[in-house]
Amino acid sequence: MYAPERQQEILRLARDGGRVDVLSLAEEFKVTAETIRRDLKALDRAGLVRRVHGGAIPAGRLDFEPDFTERESTAADEKDRIARAALAELPAEGSVVLDAGSTVARLAAALPLESTLTVVTHSLPTAARLADHPGIQLHLIGGRVRQRTRAAVDAWALRAYGEIRADVLFLAANGFSAEAGLTTPDLAEAAVKRAAVAAARRVVLLADSTKHGQEHFARFGDLTDVDLLITDTGLAPDDAAAIERTGTEVVRA
């Protein structure tokens, strides 16, 4: 099969399934993973797909959102480094909000058992990781739970965030850039994130470098709303410098 024929078939599979991944395509077409990456790069340049970590989605699918369990296994090493770096941003005592997201959930799992904090979250996986910490006063915000993210959304959650003022918010995003700001696929999820930002004195964004430059359907803020971005070394130094020019500090873990 010639490259144009393979790329046309890859595009069909992406449109039919909503996503394609490099390893599965390499096995299906009996070529190397590097060949598939070149195909995806060519399709991306043509504006037909958008490359994401491990594969691609059809262009225009700004509503695409992987399940929480899938995101847990994506960029795992990078997320672990980000979570460890985020520990330094915890107040010695005080209150924190933990947003719904796989990297933020890793931060929750890394919290020492002896931590003495007030923690507020609308994320079921994050709350589960902290339920056995005796020194943490855990507040679980309620609402309709989205199955894809295991996060509470809608009026109940928005009302609860409107009633608190926390020291630090550890925020998650599906996409971030100086141009597009902070984005996520779901409008209800975006509304809760916006309310959480308003509920905190300091905002720390935890996002691996594959999120940089991605743009999703629902916008919930600007990078100027973020005091500190903790990401991984996959974010190019030039991109980090551009973000810092907006006033957001960047740590590449």
C-alpha cells in the first residue's frame, strides 16, 4: 500500500472511530510506528486530523474527551513528575481545591498521610485517594456526576464553589495556550472549573506538555488566570518563555 492510500484509510478510521492510535495502526498496516507517525504528521499538516498523545483525532472534533481511566495511563511518567513538583506548592496548613483531572488525582495520591489540610474537590477519584488521610478535612462537592470524568457538575457544584475561598487551586485542563487560553470539551465541566478559579487566591495549573496548543470546545479562562504552570520538559523552552511573558510562572518538571 502506498503512503497516500494508507493515509486515506487512516483518516477514514479516525472519522469512524473518533480516534486512532499509533501502535494499533502500525499493527494493522504492518508498518513501523515511525511510519504511522509520519502519516499522522502529514494528515495534521493538511488539517485533516489533530495529533494527540499516542495518536490523532479528526480535525474539528473539539468535543473529543478520553475516559478518566484512559487518561490515567497517558503520559504517566510526566504526570508523576508534575505531581511531585506540585507538592512544593501546598500550604503548610490551610485550604486547597483539587480540580477533576488525572494529574491532579496523582497529586492527591502523593499527599503524605500526615498532611493537615482542608481539601475541597468535586472529583470522585481524587476524594477516594484522600479518604484515609486522618489529618485532612475532606469536603466532597456534589452534583450530577459525569461518567467520563467522574466529576460533579451543574448548579449544586457551582453554588458550593461560590461559598468558599481557598488558598490554592490545583487546576486541570484538556488544552492550554497563550492564544486560546484554557479549554475542555464539556460546557458543564468548564463552568465548574471557572467557579473553582474564582474560589481560590492562587491558581496552579497541572498539565503535561501534550496539552499545550490543544484547543477544545469549552473555554473557561486565560493563562493570565494562572499564577503557576507545572508541566514537563516536553514543553519547549521557547513556548515556556512565551507563557511566562503573559505573567504566568512556568516550572518544567
